[in-house]
Amino acid sequence: MDGSRASALEFDNLKVKVYPNRLEMGRAAAEAVAGTMRELLEQQERVSMVFAAAPSQDEFLASLAAAQGVDWRRVIAFHMDEYLGLPADAPQRFGNFLKERIFDKVRPGVVHYLGVGVTGPEAETQRYASLLSEHTLDIACMGIGQNGHIAFNDPPVADFDDPLLVKVVELDERSRQQQVYDGCFARLDAVPRCAITMTIPALTSARWVHCIVPDVSKAESVRNCLCGPIATDCPASILRRHPRAVLYLDPESASLL
């Protein structure tokens, strides 16, 4: 897609593109990410990327998996967060979601899964933080939650100056309700109460950020992100300070702008 069908806006540093529908939004984001990957792979040996796992990313991930001319063997892949307490084979686990949607299709050279085969949550946060320290993130592909979270940095635990790269968090109830809305869990009491997440400084350390946010359920958080103060009441608002961030919307998610 050449982007001509998108409406372009800008809020502080954050570029915002609104597409006619969810499918075009996902395709455009994938084309942009694939383009950045190709450019980086011409300049450096490896590209480090982190992905969000949510139904909001489906169109984007499908289009990215189909992108031509990307040498995935030279990609180091991470994911942003993971539930605590689910069985290793649970389909709701974010690592399993991404394995099915993209990693098994494109076969990155290395995939660092979060929360698998470890002795405990604190040990896993340290292990994953060490890996992130070793591999400076080039690209972050993320979404925004209904409460404005990025990864599982919900408003009660979000910290723009967090000294940690990865931490254990208790999930906000609205964040847990979103998992039911998205169809990931049948009822609220089945949604785990705790998770491991990359922190906001870890996510925004990526040189490029591509944020894909469809659906009317995200309209309020998009408005707060773009039009409210840059504050942890809406953690995604920090993207307005990032020098190379783009927010991709469909008409429903942009409906309150």
C-alpha cells in the first residue's frame, strides 16, 4: 500500500495514520515494518524485534508473515508479556499465540520466549532483562489496551522512569476484562491475575515503534493517548515523546478524535 488512502495526523512526535478499514490498516503497518526490517538488514547483521500478542494484531501479523524480501533468519524476536499460572500449552499464552500467528510461519533466527521453563517469576524477569540488555531493540510492534496500557503496564503499575526492564505485575481489572471481550477467555475469573511484562522504558527503547490499534473498544484509550496529558493515567501517551513512533488506526478506533 502506498499510504494514499490514509489520513495522516501528528500529535507531538507521534505520527498517526487512519485507514479506511482494519485490513488496510494491518497491511499498511506490515508494509512499513517490513520496509524498516529490510533497510536495517542492509546496514547491520541482526535485527531485534518485540511483538505484542492480541487479536488486535491479527491482520498486521498475517500481512507481515507474507511480506517478501525479509531475511527472518537474521531476526531476534521477543514478546512483550506473559501470563503467570497458565499451563505451558494454553492457547491464551502469548508465546503460543505468536508462535502460531507468525514465528512458525517466518522462522526467525532466534525467538526468546518469556516465562517458559523457569524456576520462578523473579528469576525469569532477570533472565529476560539480561537478554534485552544484550540485544538493543530495533523495532517494537505493539498495541494499546482499553485502559491505555502498553504490554501489561496498566495505569496502576505504569512507570515512565521504571528502573527495571522486566517485572511481575498484578493486572488491572479492566485489563483482565479486555481479555474476555477479545474472546481469549470465557469468563473473568479464568483470566490470570498476574503477569510478567516488559516495562515502559524497555518498550520505548526500541529505535522504531509501530503501534497497531483497531476496534471501537479502543476509541477511548486512543483519544486519551493523543489528546490527554502525557501521564501514566494513559500509559500509551508516552509514545508522543518517541522520535520514531507511528500509530495505525481504523475508523472505529479513531472515532473519538
